Amino acid sequence: MDKLILASTSPRRKEILQKAGYNFIVIPSNYNEKICNYNYSKGLVENCAYNKALDVQKKYKGTIIGADTVVVLDNTILGKPKDKKEGFLMLKNLSNRTHFVATSICILKNDKIIKDTEITYVTFRELSDFEITNYIETKNPLDKAGSYGIQDDNFDFAIKIEGELDNVIGFPLRLFKSLFAQD
């Protein structure tokens, strides 16, 4: 079997794959995604995952896994905040509302392109400015789409999750296993 390569620096994706027992190496993609503040489309996010995998495939042989996770509110993609102020505004906008998280996975296996997207709906309770500021100061929301990590210790903003939790964390394992099993 080909070497399995994760084209991502996400510690969350790496951890999910390791816990599932996959043997792989990490080779970060240099693909520069610029999809924040765009209207969501499945194709846009899948294209980003594909381009991440393709960037690594150009230099390395193996089965390449690319992934991209976005948070979507009112059909607008919220990426990683550029600073704490933007992170605050994202969380303020997510307060007392339902949004969705979409993760696209693309596997480049031999000459095949295998890809799909998982959607999970997340509802936040009403958040005070103090809670948002405290979260931003004590956690690192700058490296997370939507300015939050649902897996963070003491994260209690979400009151309802419809779909896969690991999708919100950044790597829907059930979808990956289904795609990986395809020949």
C-alpha cells in the first residue's frame, strides 16, 4: 500500500487520525486558501481541500489526504480570525444562533480524486461580552475557523450539535473512512 500522507498542520486532524489507528506522515501543504467572507458552496470548500492535497502530491508519492474546515453563518464563510478583535466579533455574531461547520476531505489515491463534505449544525447559547473576552484571552481562537475550538477545555458555548462532533473539531472520521475505503 502507498504511504499515507496528511497534507495538513492541524494538530486536531493529526490526533483524530492517530486515535483511529492510521499510520501516516504529515507533510504540510503550502496552498494558500482565500475563501473567508465568501458565500458558502460545497464546491468551494472541496476545491480548497483538493488543492491542499494536490500541492503535496506534486512533490511526494503516496495517498494524499487534504481537508478544509469552515464555519458558516448566514451562508458566509467565517475563517480564522486575523486578530482578537475579529475573533470577538465572530463569537458575538455566533451568540444565540445556529451555524454550520463544513469539512471537505479530498483523497488523491493513485489516479483517483475522491472527495466529499460533512455538515454539522451547532447552536450557541447567548454569550456575554465578558465570556467572549475571557475565552479569547485564555484560549487561542486565532488558529480556529469561527474563532472557537469546541474541543477546548471548559468550552460550554454550544447547547446543541446536530451531526458529527469530530467534524466540528476539523476531521469527520466516519466520512474519511468511507472515502478511504473507495477504490
